Amino acid sequence: MDSTVLWVLVTLAVVVVAAAILYERRRRRSRTLRERFGAEYDRTVRSEGDIRKAESVLDARARRVEKLHIRPLEPSQAVRFDDAWRRIQVQFVDDPRGAVTQADRLVGEVMTDRGYPVADFEQRVADISVDHPDVVINYRAAREIALEHARGEATTEGLRQAFVHYRALFKDLLETTGRPSATGRIEAEPVRRH
């Protein structure tokens, strides 16, 4: 076999292997991102209009959140927030509009105590989508209804739905360093620092 033909075949084989490796890496990256972000992956692909752009956006979100100091709540914080949520839930019966406003505020407080920056809603949603992809859609929906409420356009049913969405996010964010007791309350447990 001619050495030129041999070089062409070797080069071709290297290109094919490199392309196969690159394809597999991209496929694995897509699968990992899709599993991590769930419905948020599809929403980001739609909004970006391109899978590669969307995946770059999602990777950037994950890298940003890794640099933040997100932490679980201390058990005493979780109990305090849980008690506040129960009061807001009772308030909903007599004052759904006020309860939704308070739910939005309490979710923001939990996020702040967990270490999420809360300056801008879109950034907040992006940050939450990294660790709480299953409820970020709820947050968007609740926020939209809260904005309708601020404009005086929300119905009582809409406010109820917003409250349900806020509750799903709130419960997901209520991660603690302690463990729930048999009653479902958080037992105070000292945080071990390394």
C-alpha cells in the first residue's frame, strides 16, 4: 500500500474517531442538561432558538450558582419560615390578595437566607432553575399572577393558583441542615462545620 494512501486512511480514521467522540460528548452533555433542568431545558431551547445557545446558557447558570454560597437553612430558620407560611395560608381565606403578596415576600426571604441573590427576578429564576428545576415554572407562573394582581387584574382563582405555585417553591426551598421529626416539624440539630 502506498504511504500516501496509508496517511490518508489514518487521517480519515482519526477524523472519524474525533467526530464520534465529539458527537458523544455533545449527546452526553445534552442528556445531562436535560435531566438536570427538566422543563427548563425545553423552555430555554425555545427562548434561545438554538440548542447549542440554550445549553451554553444553562451551563453558565450552573457555573454561576456553583460560585454562590447556597446553603440549607438552619433548623430554627426553617421552623420560623414554616410557621410564617402557616399564618399566610390561614390569611388566604380572608385576604387572598394580601396572602399572595406575603407569599411572594416570604419566598424572597427564604431565598435570601439560603444565599440566593434576589436583586432581579429573571436572575433569581435562572439561579433557582439550577437546583430547583421542577418548581421554577411554578415561580414564573406565580409571579405572573402576582403582577396581574398588582395591576388589579387577578381573579380569586388566579390568586389561589399563584398561592399553590408559591407553596410548591417554598416547600422545595425549605431544605434544612436538620431532619424532620415524626410530626413533620424540623428538629433542631447543630450544624457541623468543617
